[in-house]
Amino acid sequence: MAIKATIYKAQFNVADLDRHVYLDQSHTLACHPSETLQRLMLRLVMWGLNADEDLQFTKGLGEADEPALWTKSLTDEIDLWIDLGQPDEKRIKKAAHKAKKVIIATYGDNAAAIWWKQNKSKVTQFGNVSVVFFDDETLATLETMVERTMQLQLTIEGEQGWLSAGDKSCTLTPEWWHR
């Protein structure tokens, strides 16, 4: 018997003081059995940092041709493609050609550094691809916030974000490796 995905619900309130975006949205996410809780939270954080009424979670790990999140236009063009992890050169190229803007959220202190060293020249050739890094300590803190039903509050100002869930909180200071 196959292991089923675990369902998580998040009521997410975002106050992005820089972009003047203020949203309160509910999300239902399926956490694939092979997905870690840290990656699940990173998906939520990336939604919050790029909050937009049209930014949608995709099938993610269940669909190889889709990123973790995207924004599509009414004509089905991809405006924003957000991928997580360390995608290969072929996937980066595909995303860069399909979407107007691509953000790769990489993580894992050791793995991300090695990936970036190997892919920096390939990534920087595309003017629409950005790479942001989240360290292991941040991901570990995010994992402590996971509950099956979450109430999340994210405030963004400058290069920082403050995420809270009940009595737990995390300061987000993602490191941009390429913009």
C-alpha cells in the first residue's frame, strides 16, 4: 500500500511593508511522503515572501514539469516560477525560458554551496533567474512551527521577515546569491 500525503492547513497573514502587499489567505498543502517538514515550511515562506493573490502552490513533487509555486497570467503564461532545492542545468534553462521571472530557493548549508559553485556561471547567464539561500538553522526553526493547522503571520521590511506561529517565531534573513 502506498503512503499517502499528509495534509496541512495554514491561515497566512502577510504584511509586506516594502511592496505594500497585505494579504490574509488560507492554504491547504499536501506534504508528499518524501518531502521534509523543512521543505514544506520553505514552500510556505516563499509564498509569504512573494505574496500575491495569484501566487499558487502547484502539485510540486508530484509533477516534474511544475515548480513549487507559480503565478500564471490569464493567457496561461508563467509570470513567476519558484523552485526549491538545487535544480539541474536543464531545469533552470527550462524555467528561464518558460517564465518571465524565476526564483530558486536553495537550502542545505553544504549541498547548496556545492550546487552554487557548480551552477553559478549557468544561472547568471539568465537575466530573469534569482537565487536565494536559506541556512540550516533557519529551516530547523521553521520546522518547529509546523502543525497540522497553522496560523502564520509574516511581516516583511527591508531585507528581513519576521514569521510567527503562536508562541514560536523565526527571523528570516535570506541571503541573495544572485538577483
